[in-house]
Amino acid sequence: MPIDLSNAEELAQLNQAQLIALVQDLYREKQEYEKQKNKILKELRKAIQDFLGDINIPPFDAHTSLTRGIKYALGLMKRYIDVRFEELDLQKEMLLQEIDAQIKKTLIREANLSSLINNTNDFIFSVNKNYQILTINRAYKEYLKNHYDLQLEEGDSLKDKIRKKVFEYWYPFYEQAFRGETFKKIEKRTVGKEFFVYEVSFNPIIQKDSLGNEEVTGAALFIRDITKEYKTEEKIKEQNRELKAINAELDTFAYSLSHDLKAPLASVLGIAHLIRLEEANETILNYVGMIEKSVQKLMDFITELTDFMKNKQTAIKKENVLLLPMVQELVESLQYIEKNKSIQTHIHIAPELTIYTDSMRLQMILTNLISNAFRYMNYDQEQPCISIIAQETPKKWVIQVIDNGIGIAKEHQRKIFNMFYRATNKVSGTGLGLYIVKEACQKIGAKIKLYSELNKGSTFTIEIPIQKVEN
């Protein structure tokens, strides 16, 4: 039977053995109580530590009572919560201020965008995938009202507001934009007596969800009136057609004229030659020489003009060209002239070297370069000479025409390939030859390079890319 410790009479009746047993029971109960108390305080400290995070909570004193420990823990938690609430209030205030600023910026942007949309002369229009109008600017509203008596507003269904035939015409283009495609189309319209041309730009409206996935939710149209530009472009096209026709007529006229003039000029040279054979009068022979010189100059010009027309009008026809015979024939045709007989010529071309290119244009290029080497030779030096070298590399054919003639001054070298440009007046010429060379090189895809020193000579290098033989 339990002993009532509050009853003094009952305690007085206990013998020594009973008192010792009672004290021992009380001591054991106290130890168990301390053990449970410490366990609870330890768990309480851990729970508080977990709750407060980085804040270090010192261990409870061994004499700390359970009630005091709980009060202490609750006090800590209250102070922590109060601090956190203050921080949260401050963060909330800052967040509200930031949101307010963002709202103001958004409103300003929307106002500016709205102003831009409604004050532009271009038409701006957008719909969702159900063909409900999202945006329509003032200019487009007025255009539709004035020209088609059609009143459209944001929120209207396009299907319900426009004629079925009109909707069916535009339907495929909207669907193309709904598939995520961006494109433009030109629309021509006649309204009454007025003719309009519009550039219609279709753009998908793309939105992202919270995961960053993109989805097309509609289409935006930007419609620009390009009537003025279209009419200007058509006028330019018509003028170009007229210019091409005029140029073709001029080309035909010049080509025919050059051919028609060659025969009578050749006759004049022939007659001059006969006079030389039969006439011994020195004065008359001087006049004949002047005639021959002038006629030859005109003949050279006609030849170059003919080459210019051929290069311009004739289609490119590539074939295998054996280079050595072509060069030998050109050199021989120039060496018969009396003053050229003193010039040594050196040809370094392998007999089997074959170039796949346009034969007519290659001959045109070499004729001009080799004849210029003879024409602009320095005859006062000890040994005038011309070298023609050709070789094949893995990627190109390289042809060089080298002379030790009068050379070209550095200030003229950048202009030497311009039409009618002449670097010297010491020798007669038309200024067309090197221009024709440059144009012919461009036609066959070749490059031309020049190295020259005044009074020392010139080197012209032609590089023709190696191409596969066409079947």
C-alpha cells in the first residue's frame, strides 16, 4: 500500500527499515525524473536548433528545470519569429515597391506601344487561334471603314465579321502562321479607281508556359502600303527594259559598223601598199606612210571594238585548248612587222599543255597582252626581248607575258585596266585593250595580275582555275 508522504502521523509509525526503503524509492524516482528531464531538454534543444538554423543554442545546464528549459526555448523561438517577421515585413515592403515600379514601367510601355500602334500609318492586326481579334490599330479600322464599310473591333470574331469568300482566301495564310512560320506576301488591290499594293507580314504569336515550353497562340499581321515603291520599281524596270533594248541596238549597230568599216580600210591599206611599190617620190611616200599609220590606228580600234562586242555578246563555250600553237601563231603574226624583227621572243610552254577554257576569249587575252609587249617595247636598249611562260599547277593554269619594255609608272597601275585609260602618249593606242583583257578574264573566271617598273619592263600574269571537263 502506497505511503502518503503528506501524512505526518503515518510517517511517524514507519520503522527504520521502512524509512530506508522509502528513501531509496524516492532517490530512484528522482534519478528517473532527472533522466527523463535531460532527455526532453536535449530533444527540445535539437528541435529548436533545427528550427532556428544557423543560430547556435548552448546546451542546457544540468540544474535547469524542465519548466525553465521550455520557457527559455519558447522565448528564443518567439524572438526568432519576431525577427523573421520583421525581415519578412521589410522584404514584403521592398517587393511591393518593386512590383509597383514594374507595373508603372509596364503601363508606360503599354501606353507607348499603344501610341505607336495607333499613330502609325501601317496596319497592325492580330488574332488568336479561334480568329478572335486581339489587336486592330486605328489606321486599319479607318481603312476598312472607308473602303469596305467594315467595322472591326477588338474581341470580334473574324469569321462572323467578314464575308465567307474573303475568310476562305486568307484562311491558309493564318493557318501557316499558326504553325509557327514567319513569311510575307504581296497583295494588289483595286478599290474603285485606285490601285494599291500592300506588303503583308505574317508573324506567329508565341507564348511560354511555366516550364519554358513555347506555344503558338495566334498570329500578328503587319500590313504596309508599298504602292509608291511598287510604282517606282515598275517604272525603273520599264526604263531598264528600254535601256537594254537601246543597248542591244547600239551593240548591233557598233558590231555591224566595225565589220562594214574593215573592208574599205583594208582596201585603203592595199592601195597604199601598191603606191609604195610604184612610187619613188619621197614626199608622196611620206604621205602614204601617214595614211597607213592613221588607217592602221583605226583598224586597231575597230579590231578592239569587235573583240569588246564579242566578249560581251558571245556565250561562253569551254573546250580543250592546246596552248603552244596558239601562242606561236600570235607571235609569228606580230614578228613580220619590220620594227619587231629585232625583238627576241622566248616561248616556254610544254607542247602537250592543254587548258580547258573558252578558246575565243583566251586568244583575245593573249593577243592583247602579246601585242602590247611588242608595241610598248624599248627599242633603245641593247636586247629587247619578250618571254611567254605557261605552266600547270594542282589548282590552276598560270600564263605570264614578260617584257623589258618601257614599263608602267606606279601611279598608273591601278587604272591601267579602265576603259580608254592610257598610261603613256609615247605610243599610239585606243585604251581599250587591257579593259577587254580584264573583262574577258572575268568571263572565264580568271585573275590577272600586273608587276611593272618604269623603264624596266612589265609582267602580266593570268591565272585560270582548273575545272573539270564538261560532258
